[in-house]
Amino acid sequence: MNSLKLPWHVQPDAMAGHNLINAEGEQVALFETEADAVATVDRMNREWLVGQSWFRQAVSEALRSDSGSPREGAHISKQGAVS
């Protein structure tokens, strides 16, 4: 099974709080609470995924009905929500 390495993650800092780390390993933000850091990382990784053509293609295929046409009313929002 392949695993997906998402570009953003949280790294705890015992002295300062919780660091937001980008794909290059650079600290780009600091949060006081883990909840704020995790919520931001979740949102940023979701935005990154939606920007990937292979992800959009996979979701589009999953949203197709058995007849091959899109399910009525199905779409992906810019925030990554599928409805």
C-alpha cells in the first residue's frame, strides 16, 4: 500500500507551543495550542490535496454514477468538501 506524505505537519515545541512545519522542514508559524495548530494543518493539507490533479481526477471518478455521468448535484468545493 502506498502512503501519502502531506506537505504540512505540526511539531510540538516544549518551550514555545506548536510549530507549523512546511514540506521543506521550515517552521512557518507558531501556535499556542495544539488544537489551533492541527486545525490549520488540516485546512492547509486539504487545500494542497484539492490542488493536485490526480486527487481531483480520483474524486471525479468516485462521484460518477454507474452510467458514467456525474451524479446529480455532486461537486468538489475549493475547500475540499465533496457533496
